Amino acid sequence: QQQVKQSPQSLIVQKGGISIINCAYENTAFDYFPWYQQFPGKGPALLIAIRPDVSEKKEGRFTISFNKSAKQFSLHIMDSQPGDSATYFCAASMQLDTGRRALTFGSGTRLQVQP
Amino acid sequence: DAGVIQSPRHEVTEMGQEVTLRCKPISGHDYLFWYRQTMMRGLELLIYFNNNVPIDDSGMPEDRFSAKMPNASFSTLKIQPSEPRDSAVYFCASSPPGHLPYEQYFGPGTRLTVT
């Protein structure tokens, strides 16, 4: 119930195109949905996050779309650039009990933006 | 500002040896997390600390793994004895006081290879 399923596993997009990565969850106790970006040889870095009471959040070329009824959320990268080539992880956070929270990561999507 | 510092960056050891991974969180951060990343299992939370106290170690795979945080600026993850299946990238992350539930700052990771 704490799993977050992410697809696709890999994605190739042409420069200027739109990259779309999807995630789905089961547990309605999740209350935050962040996305992390990881470049080779680096640790993941927080990119953008959304709460379930918001349907969309945009920061620059990055947009999260959230469908609460379907328990799905997605990351859209507009005008994709070669510098966006990285692995993207969706995640979901929930309160377990007093003082404890869990952050569950999806399996990751390796994005390659071709020039 | 320096980010999370991990050492060593790469470690190659033989099965049965003791391995110690080190982490220095960002100054002022009061949460520290240890993760393991593999192709098969993705990013897994092993243990996390709040104010140097272990809060949740349910992700520690077995008794061969132990973690300590003797002070606010240093933590270790020890594997004794190590096994080939422990080969992975180990990340340390930290969070500041009053952080958002998903706001974690990751170090560059330690790539462990056990032969």
C-alpha cells in the first residue's frame, strides 16, 4: 500500500518536445507528492512538489498534474532540453505516526532529450 | 554553502569485510536519512535520525547493518560482514528544522562494490 508505480522506465524525447512521466499510488494517506531529479553521479534533488488538494502546479517548464480520484499524478516537462536528460523519480509522503513520516519513491524514469 | 558530504565516494571491498560509510549533513539540519539505491529495488530508506536519535530503522535490511549519529554533524552506516548483495549506491540526505515533509537534500552518494 505504500508503493508508488512509475512509468515509463525510459523516455527519449526530441529537443523542444514535451516529456511526460506518470505515477500512480494506492494509499490515500499520502499527503505530499514531490518529484526528484537525479543526474549521473549525483544524488537526487528536489524539483517540484504538489499537495492532493491542488490539481496542477507549474514552475517554469515543469508542471505537475494531479488526479486525486484516479490516484495518479504526472510530470510534464515543456520545451525539453538536452540539459534535462536525467533520471526522474516521483515520490509520495505520508505521516505514519507522531514524529514519523515515510517518503516512498517510484522506480525512476531515465529521460534522454536528443538535440 | 557546502551540501551533504559523503565519504568515501567509492568503496571496493571483499566479502566478509567491514565497511563504514560516513556522512556530514548540512549545518543546522536536524534530520538525517540513509538510503540505498540499486537497479532492482530503486531508492530504499534504511534509517533516519532526528536530533541524532534514530526514529525509524525499519528499512535496515538485517543485523549486519548498523547506523550511528554521535553528534549533529556526523553519521556512519556500517556493514559487518559485507556481502556481494550489499553492492549499491548509498545516499545520505538531511532536512532542515520545520522542513516540508518531502524536502530532503541528498549527498553525492557512496558507490559500494563487494566482491
